Amino acid sequence: MTDQSLTVEARMTKKIQDALSPERLEVINESHLHAGHQDSFDGTGETHFRIRIVSGAFSGMPRLQRHRTINELLQAELQDTVHALAIEPAAPGESVRW
């Protein structure tokens, strides 16, 4: 199975797992929450995501760099089908709201 045969959500999950070995990861498709925001968008598909991640790779890394790291990993998806991406990164031991 090639990466292109996977859903966008599965591709993003695989890329993050392979690169950052997270101890906790949630890739959440929130597209349905954005239905009606544009006349032509009915909320179907894989366009809006939230990533919640705890990874040792983020230890000592500033918040902005954590976001850049995820954005660089998912560059292909962001240029293709993903319209919006919310990132909630943390290092082990840091408090999270989720």
C-alpha cells in the first residue's frame, strides 16, 4: 500500500509517527465543523484538522518551532487538500488542555 492510497488523515498520522515517535497523538478531522463557512463547502472530505501531540522531540523546543516542524512534515497535505490545521504540541510532562 502506497502512502497515496491512504486517507489524508492516515498519511498525516503516519508521517508524524515516523518522524516524531509521539507518546500520544490524535489527528482529528474537524471538516464537518466548518460546513457552511463558505457557500461551496458542505463539511465533507478532509480539509480541516486538529493535531494533538506529545513527543520527546519537542523537549526544549520553542512553541513556534514545534508548529514549524509539524507544518514541514505535512507540507504536501497542506499544499493539496488541507485548508486549516490547528496544532497543539507538547513535550512529555508539559500540561495540556486536552
